[in-house]
Amino acid sequence: MKKSTILATAIFAGTIAQPAIAQDTDPDFFDGFYIGGSFGLDAIDDGANDGIVFDTDGDGEYDDVVRTTTGANAFSPGFCNGIANGSRAIDGCGDDKSRFGYGVRLGIDKRVGDGPFVAGLLVEGAMSDSKEYSSGFSTTPASYTFVRELDKSVALRGRLGISPGSGRGLLYVTGGLAYADIDHDFLTTNGANSFTMTDDDDWQLGGQIGAGGELYLTNNISLGLEYLYSRYDDDDAYVLVGPGTAPATNPFLLDSGQTGLRPSDSDLAIHSFRTTLNFRF
């Protein structure tokens, strides 16, 4: 995917970098309002060592170890940055779901002076089907998987670019703030304890940065390629593990009578590779 994106960007850059004089531009290009849409792949950015962390003493700090009555680590089988395939660590984990995303945008571009530089601002609403999984395995044996999904987002970004040659093309960088609705779910093979999700549907603030290129196909329609990196602070949602039908000697209950758990990485990050199509007024 990365090689294909680099090749496509190089071809795009070669197309718009025509040998015409930079000052010989049409002021109508990239100078006004536009409305458009985007479609592409949203790839989850997940660390190889990501898993689940615990708060056994109820102090709000997820830095505890879940221990058995003998003091052994109840999660000694380990963790994985995917969805558990079974109740044992030997069953392995499946990958995160990197799926398609799509959005609509409304923006304005403005040429800076008489040169090739363009500045702009856009508002974008987007949706995605991608999911991130974080799993752990206990000695019971049992598996525990925390699920996060970027349901929808709203972003405000600036753009700054250069429109060389005839002025029909634009290479730009972009960045700004985003606000996302992140859905949470929890899966487990443990049938004894109770598991209560808190803040399972939560809006979180984040940031975006990226780059792209755009080319006029007609005097009113432009086609583009764009890469965007989005990162959201997602440390509010957690699962509270209670007694259920488990005895008081249950490892989740020994310290304070309950245990909180959440993904070890409190941020949700996504790499987006998009095609854009805009109608310009």
C-alpha cells in the first residue's frame, strides 16, 4: 500500500509540474469555495506490544498486576494487539480490521498574491468501518478483548500548498483538529465475573496531519490523492470487572473487590489513504 501510494504521488507530481512559467497561472484555479467527498482505506496504527492494563486497587492508575491467591501473575500467558482466537494464548490472535472510510467536505482555497501559493480551510465529516483490538489471556484459561471503532468524526483543517506550472494542479500539506465518536465493546470467554463497559460511546478530541495533491479535470471538477494521520486521546472508556458468580478468591476481586481494565495504548491512531473528488464553484 505504501509503495503504491508513493508511486501514485510521484506520477501526480510529475503531471502538475509542467515546464510552464510559474507566474503564468490562471487565478480561477484553487481560488474559491468547493464541496467534495473522499473514499479510501483507514489503516489502524497499532504497536506490536499493545495489550491490556489493569487497575486492581481503584486508584484510577492502570499500573497494577492481577494476581492469584498465591501471588502469581494471573495474566502470565501474555497479551496481543489483535482479537483473541480462543481462550488460550496458544490459539493466537487475529489482526485489527483496517477497512474503508468515506467522508464529505466543504472548503475554501485562496491564492496568495500573484504567485503559485495557495492557502485554504476545510470542514470534513467522515465515517469508518475500521476496528482496533487489544487482548489478554489469563491462566484460567480465558481471553479478554477490548474493541475500539472510529464511528464518525468531524474535522477542521488548514491547507497550504503550491500550484506550479499552468496552475491546474496543487501539492499541499494539511493539519488541524478533529472530534471523533469512538465506539467501544468487550469480548471475553470468562463466564464467571461480570463485565460492565463505561463510556462505551464517547466523543474524543484529536489531531490530524497529512499531505496530498489535487488536479483539475475540468474547470469545475478536481481529483486528488491524500494521506492523513489521525490520533485521538481515548482514555475514558474502561471495563469494570465485578464478582458475578465468581468467589471472593477470584484474582479480579482480591485487591479491592473489583478491577478496571482498558487497552495499554490510550490513543487511537489511524493512517488514511484517500481519493478525493471536488466540485469547485
